[in-house]
Amino acid sequence: MNSKQLKLLALTSMFFDHFIRIFPLSDALVPLAGWLSSVHQENLSNWIMSWIPHLFIYFGRVAAPIFMLCIVEGFLHTRNLKRYISRIFCTAIIAQIPYILFHLAENRMYNIAGDWNDVPLNILFTLSLGLLSLWSYTKCVEKGHLIGGLSFIVLAGALARLLQLEGSEGYIFIIFMFYILRNQPVWQRTLFFMPILVLARYRLIAYTLTDFALLRTCLLNVIGPYLGILAICFYSGEQGPTGKRFKWFMYAFYPLHLLILAAIGYVKVLF
């Protein structure tokens, strides 16, 4: 699987994750569940309505680790790092309003209270900060200041938490570990990322230990991203047939699909 194919997989996963938040999978399964109930298969009907949507959601968690790997690959191979960071940061700014509208539309669909202040900064801000932290880390290491470089990673994690960036310090940590483990064999990286993802979700795991009602959510947000790590195992390291059109498509897709889904969500609320 080359870089283009990997990115398209991540894009599909992300779109699926957002799409089913506006068009719930349970709605599509109602006819099947109703038919099963009519033929006295209530247990199977209940299982389908309870578990099938939840299991499919795991595919939507594949995207994040792939995008974080792509950020590290971009950091290692881009010709102009400043321009690369500025493109992602500018896209993050453009995408924030669609991101807010999408979350507010979803909240209204499910009658959840909240306003725009409750919506975090989108993942592109996190990826931009991850890039800056890697740049700072490598500059310090080149000068022989490993502790100083690690301090920048810790600072980036603290800023991600303080500024309420999507994924927070956990995503900064994962980006850093993708960089550190970049030259390790695939099987070693696959093993290492088991505890890495657990550490990245330490707060959710801690909450789950005090409230087992969160167990499904916890498993989704640890095992789901690990499926993305497994997908990365098939990455060949080759770029694939890409050009400027594909590059700008990747940047444009994020804000545009959020804006379209937000508009659909508001229409569904009205009608």
C-alpha cells in the first residue's frame, strides 16, 4: 500500500466516522431488526441494533493514526517545512468554522445542550503543533540537547491540553513515537504501539476504571486506532501517483465535507 492509498483509506475512514454521526447506522438497520422481530427473533434483532452499529464505528477510528504517520512522513520528506506547516495550519483555521457547525448540528440532532465554546480545536491544529514539536526536538538533538528536545514535546502536549486541541496530548505523544520508531521493523512498531495507545488514552482509561459504563467507549478509542496501526503495517513507503490536484483535494476535503454534513444535519433538525 503506497502513501496515496494509505491517505485515501484514512480519508474514507474519517468520512465514514462523520457520516454516521449525521446518518446513524441504527436507522439503516431498523427494517432488518423489525423483520427479525416479526419472525420471533427478538434476541437477534436486539443484538443487531445494539452491536452492529458499535462494531462498524471501529472503522471510523482507523483514520487518526494514519494521518499522524503521514504528518511524520511529511516532516521527514518535505522540501519546505515552513510552507508545509503553514498549509496545514491555514487549513485548520479554515476548517474550524465547519468543524464547529458540524458538532453543533450533531448536538441539535440528539438534543444535546452546548454551544460553540464547547467544541475543541480540530485535529489539524494538533497535527500542526505536532510538526512544530518535531522540528524543535530535532533542532535540539542536532545540537546535543536531548533533554531540551524532550522538553519541547512535553510543552507541546501541555499546550494541546490547555488549548483543547482534538486528541490533546495523546496525539502529540503518538506523533512523537511515530518519529522515534520510524526505523524499527514493522513487527516491533506493531508491538510497541499497544502500550503507546494505552498511554495516549490514560485519562479515558482512568475514568473507565471508576465508571465501567465507559468501557465500550474506552475499547473503541484504544482498539479502533490500533486497527489503523495494523493498516500502516501494509505501507510500502512509496509515494504513489500523486500530483498537485490530489494534494489540494486532501486539504480541501476536510473543511468541505464537514460543511456539507453540517448543512444536512441542520436540515434534518428542521424537518
